[in-house]
Amino acid sequence: MSVLDRERSVAPWDYSRWLIPPAALAVHLSIGQAYATSVYKNSLVAHFDTGQTQIGIVFSIAIVMLGLSAAVGGTWVERAGPRKAMLVSALCWSSGFLVSAAGIAAGQLWLVYLGYGVIGGIGLGIGYISPVSTLIKWFPDRPGLATGMAIMGFGGGALIATPVSDALLAFYDPAYDSGAAGSVASGGALVGLFATLGAGYLALMLMGVLLIRVPPEGWAPAGFDPSAAAKAPMVTSASVSAANAVRTPQFWLLWTVLFTNVTAGIGILEQASPLIQDFFRDGGATPVTAAAAGGFVGLLSLFNMGGRFVWSSTSDYIGRKPVYLVYLGAGAVLYVVMATAGGGSVLLFTATACVILSFYGGGFATVPAYLRDLFGTYQVGAIHGRLLTAWSAAGIAGPLIVNSFLDAQGEPGTLTQEAYHGPLFTMVGLLAMGFVANLLIRPVAERFHEPGAAPAPAESAGPAEAGGPEAAPEVPAGGARARTPLLVVSWAVVGVLLGYGVLRILLTAAQLFTG
């Protein structure tokens, strides 16, 4: 097992840093399946002969365990290294599916709680944070782009899992038709689905385990000047431990920023399908069909994924603090537009919601780079894990705010645009709170810096930065060329998966405008 140690995962000098993003994507595309649980929710309800709430608890447990495992295990992830952490994530995530499959076969719902909820949730949390600090060390010149590429995968995981799950359920149960109202898959089909997903995700995540490396000490990308980067506003060259980070006002201000941005995004995401139907309801009828509403949900997923890459990459140029001002300030304005004028045009409503969801995704992807700027790379993965408790809190607060308002307005299927004024304007207030919190963020005081801590490898003053003949050890001839096939294959795997998911979503989303 020593091959999994951090010391054994140090890359050779000729290792391409572009092998690290597909390694991270392999993990995030797998655990992103968590956003696709609605595909088989009704089938689980029918199989266990229980209510929506009892089945919904499975997802809630998984998200709570995500936050807890990321917060508690963050320091271990930094110490153990990405290879060991990603393997643990792969084993937990895949075994969670297998335990759940056993629970479905035995008719024991508690085994699904234990499998997907607890064991799988631990895999979610460890897998979410494990590639982040490694990516930042390989891309000190473009941390926003690097983390955006990986966390984009978490948003894209559902785009792939949704059509794949539908196809697998139909394969194992030919009588099942996802397009027919009320159609549910058999228990045997659910067992087959969970077992197949568990095996498939294990294989994909193991590809990430095999590819992941940490950069050698003194390595830096060609042309990168750490001293110049450290002079940028809000970027530190110091190191802050995870224990000290949670004692700083910057951590809690950023926690508030993430909490408000995520809560506002979940406000649309959790209610997406009935939201667009209710907004255009007139006299009890709505022109937006269930199929068209499904297309709207698909578009939101696409913008959630794309925003993670586009906005996070943009932050490398305009800075992390300014881009969050866009997320929060422009997001508040768009919520006002949606609440007041959204019901007048399907196109305006859809465009407004899609941009808001791009801010939601961008907030997730930009926050690791923001943490790196404020606290350095020393224990950024552990700090990120602690910050993700804001996600857990927002996952409870967002649906609670929206559903509380709507429950007071009437029965589902009878609501109109006016019923959403309360929750939407509440989101405006939350975003304004986050906007102020972001404005208050300043560089971390020196008293929180680690005394005499060695700089992180990617920022070390070493021969690779000198630019002279001693810039790096001699690379064996053909070493880089030998890895070209690996680079092509790894990117092809994640590219085909993402392309498939995007194509299916676009075909579904077309129904929003074509009927």
C-alpha cells in the first residue's frame, strides 16, 4: 500500500500537468451523480412502498455526510496526498452503490441510507476536495481555470448520469418508460442500476487515481513568477494552517459569501420544474408543458456546469473578489427582474434563471482559488473542506425558505407568479448580505501566518524558476512524447462523457421553445 503514499506520487519532471485535470474530472464526473437521484426516486418510492420524504432522506444524508467528511477529513487529505484520498473516495462511492443495491434486493431501506447516504456521502466529501489542492499546485498561474475544470465535472456528472440511468432502467426492465407519466422501474431494475453504476464509477475513478501526481519540489510552469503573482491584490505568499484559518474573519466572511450564493441558486434549482410552469399559469392552466419544463431543468444544469468553468477562469483575470461581486450583485438584480418581469416572456425568464445558475456554479468553482489567494496552498484542501459546511447549511436553508413561502400561498399546481415574490425577494436580501460580506474581505493578518513554514512546492524558489541551464533535471529523451497517448486517451474519456451529457441536455432543452 506504500505506492499510495504522497511521497510515491511525486511526478517526474517531464510529467504533463495537463494529465491532472482529467484525473480530477474522472472523480467529479462520478460523484456528480448525486444531482441525478430524481431519475429513480419515484421507482424507489414504489419499491419500498413509502413516501417521498423517506426516500428524499437518502439524498439529504449524503449531502450532510459530504459536508462533514470534507470538514473532518480535509486535514487527512492534505497529509495523505491525492492518490490515497481519491482511492478512498472511489471505494466509498462505489461500495455505497453496492450496499444500496443489496438493500433494494432485500427490501431494507436502512441499507440504502447506510450505503448511498453514509458510505457514499463520505466518498462524496473526500472526492470533492481531494484533487483541489493538487490542481492549484500544478496551476499556480491559473488556479481559477484549474479548479473550474475539475468542479465543472461535479455539475456535469448529473448530465451524464440522468440519461445513462434512464437507459439502464429500461434495459433491466423493458416495461419501464421514463417518458410515460407514472411509469416506475421494478426492484430488479433498480438493483441492476445501482450495481452497474457502482462498478462503472469505480473504473472511472480508478483512472483518476492512476493519473494523479503531485509536482516535484521546485517545479513551476514555464514563465511563472511567484513573486509577481504574490504582488497581485488579495494574493498571499504566506501559509495559513486550517486550524488558524477558521479563527480569521476572512474565513467566516467567505463562508457567508458561499452560503448566500448557494442558497440563492438552490432557490431556483430545487423548484425549477414547477417554477417555470407556475410563472406562466393563467386561470389554472399553464402553456409550459411538463416536457418543456424538463428542458428548462436541463438548461439550468448546463449553465450550472458551464458557469463553473467560465466564471472561475474569468476570475484569473479580474480577481476573485471582483468576480464574487458580479455573482452576488448581478444575481440580486436578476432575481428582481425575474420576480417583476419574468412572467412576461419565457425567453426572458429562462435567460435570467440560466445566468443566475451560472453564478451558482461559478461560486463553487471559484472558492478554492479564493481560499488559495487568502490562505496560501499550505492546507488549502483542509480549509476548503471546512468551508463546505456552508454548502450543507445552504442545502437546508434554500429549500426551506422557498417551500415555506409556497406552502403559505396554496396548493402545488395552483400557484402563480405572485406566489414567488416572497422567496425571490428573500434571495435578493441574502445576496445583498453576501455582497457586503465580500466587500469586507481583506488580506489575512500576519499573526495567523505559519512561522517558518516552507512554501508549497509550486511556489518554492527553486531552480525551475531561475530559467537558466539548471532549470530542471535532465529529462529522458522521449519522456514527454511517451505520455502523449495517455494524455489523449484520458482527455478523450472525459470529453466523450461530457459531450454525451451536453448533447442529451440540448435535445431535451429544445422542447422548451419548440413544444
